[in-house]
Amino acid sequence: MPVDVARILPFAVDTWTPASSLKRHRFLTHAHRDYLVGIATAAAASIYATRLTILIALRICPDLDRAAFVEMEAGAPPLRVPDPDGDFTVAAFDANHCPGAVMFLFESPAFGTILHTGDCRLTPECLHTLPLQVQGRVDYVYLDCTFARCPLPFPSKEDSIRQVINCIWRHPNAPAVYLACDMLGQEDVLIEVSRTFGSKIHVDVDKTPDCHANLSLVAPDILTADAAASRFHVMAFPGLAERAAEILALARARGQPEPLIPMRDEVGVWHVCLSMHSSRDELERALEVVRPRWVVSTTPPVMAMDLSYVKKHCSLSRFAPDDPIWKVLGITTDAMSRTVVTGSPPQSSVETIEKSEVAVTCSVEEFGSDESRQVVEVAAEPTLESS
């Protein structure tokens, strides 16, 4: 689950914790099931999301009230949100993650400019949808760092899908092709397979109901419930190896040609690539474009501070005493002047080491859920290290 935003902010993003329940405005970046945990019991305030995200969320959580949602769309003009502490604007941009997924850009004189990526795959095309004034520097970025520590170079989504298509072309005599693409966000594979081979995709509503429902919203024209009408079938990814072995064994026992089940040994790392999260290189390139002053990882326990760009550029030694970061963190200028300042949660604790190093550890109540026990640390160059 993602972390809570700073307490001073009037909104919550993707969190339905006791801390986020105190917020006056809620935002939902996408509708993967793990991001909806607790939403039905914490929906007192309006929830801003895209139409597709709303429809998927309502299906997964039938107790939700459609009237609780405020609809936004990627690329639409910024929306002004009235707030007693000062109105702010919010705009949505494509997160390149799953259908309906967006990043939110918040702007206000009170808290500055904040980009919350939600879950994202930050390709150059995705970044170019951001306004030009954002492609330079924002105050704070809440960043999806799922693969921040992963050294593997990911091919693009397009290359990954091309591997699947090429795999199918290499087996023209396979009477059936089983695709483990039942997860929300893998619809692009099915759409491209359907387009390339001129065939609908069979999805068993009983075995993969979520996939059937999502595809009905995203690409209903490629969907068929008739197994005999298509060579292409969706199968669930959980238990893929066992299910594949059963299908192959049955075909052999019947003396039938073996069906094709693209696996990792045939198409490389395409399942990883289609996980829809940025690679380490993509994260670093994205940070070079956005040039944030402060970064918070939304995916504990992986730290945004592991990224080389952040280590080089995002250092508290660069912040002036009147910088808004101290207000966001709840740290007073008086506290900054003391050698050691301590406090018990929910306050922040700060230890200042003279000249060479400054470290800030924000309490879980400020930036993380009780489950994640997230700790965000920043230190001045050259001694910056993550915990």
C-alpha cells in the first residue's frame, strides 16, 4: 500500500488509513484491488478519479456510492478544489500504468507544487504530457519506486508485446494460444494480439471474472465468451505453471497438437515489463525532467533516496531556513538551530550533525502507514545513504 501524504496537506492519495480519514479531499490514482482496501469505510469525503477508475472501483467495491466520486480525466484543464485553508488546483495526467490510471499534479500557494505519480511507468512519452512548467522543477514528488533497486534494463511495453506477437508467429500450427494476461493493465497485449491476428479473445467469465469485466469496459469489441470461436484464450497468471502442465498433458494424452502457452523462457522478461512500473533508468530520467526538490517513495520499504539523481540533487543542505519543506515536515526554524531535537510520534524527530551532515527522519504518522513503517531519510552530500 502507498504511504500517507504529509499531515499538513488537505488531501489524501490512494490511502484509506485513520490518518487519511482526517483529510478533506481524497484522490484515487487507479483501481488495482490493493489500492481499494478500506475505501468503502473511508469514503465520507469526495473521491476524485477518472471515469474508468470509478467504474472498476464500483464493480470491485459494490458498497461504494457513485455520488461520492468526482470525475476527472487525463489531460483535462486543472480543476479548482475549494478548501477552507485555501483553494488549490489539481490536474490529472496519464500514468502509463493500467486503464484509467493517472498522476495528480497539485498546486497551491500554501503547499507549492506536488506531483503524485501513483503507480506509473514513466516513459518519455508519458512525461511529455506534463505541462512545460512542470518539466523543470516541482517542490515535492511522491514517486512510485517499485523497481528503484532493480538493476535489470526493462524493454518497453511495445517491445514486450512484440515478443509475444513474434512468439505466436513462430508457432503457426498451435491450435490454441493461452495468454496469462488476466491482470488489469495487461489489456494492451490482448488488444494487439486481436488486431494482429484478426481474432477475438476468449475470456471465461467464470474462471477470470475480473478480466472479463475489465475487458468489457476497455475493449469490448475483442471479447468473446465462445471458446470455440477463437484460437486465443486468457488464463489466470496465478498457478500458471501447474495449469500449463495440465493443458499440455491433456493434449498429449489425446494425441492432439500442443497448444502454445508463452512462458518466460520463450518471451524473456515480458511479464516483468508488463508489470507497468518504471525501471530504475526510467525513474532517473523522469527525475531529470521533473527536477524535484523533495522526493518521497510511495512504495515502502524501497526508498526513493536510492536513486542516483536524488542522491546527487535532493539534499537538505540545499534548502534555506525559510523553505516550505520545513513546514510540510512540521519542523520549526527554532528546531533547526538546535543541535538535537527530539519528539515522540506524531511529531517529527530531527538530528542535526554540524556542517557535514543533516538527517531527517519523518515519523510513520507523517509519511507512512502503520503497516509499512516507512522511514524517509535524506542526508547532505557526500554521505547520503538510505536506511
